[in-house]
Amino acid sequence: MKGLEKNLIAKFNRFFYFIFWGFYFSAGYFFCKNKNNSFLMSIN
């Protein structure tokens, strides 16, 4: 039972890290994209 619990926690942690990094990178990507677009528009 203890091993199963450990396995579940490990799976949950991996899932959480995946969600966190996916959100982090997508947020950073969209932020940079929007920043660059407004930057290009200000030049024009």
C-alpha cells in the first residue's frame, strides 16, 4: 500500500510539473509575442 501511495504522489508531481512548465512557457511565449507586436507597431 505504501509503494502505491508513493507511486501516486510521484505521478501527481510529474503531472503538476508538466502543467506548471507548460503554463510558464506558453505565458512567456504569448507575453513576448504581444510585446514584440506592440513594439513593431510603435515603430510604424
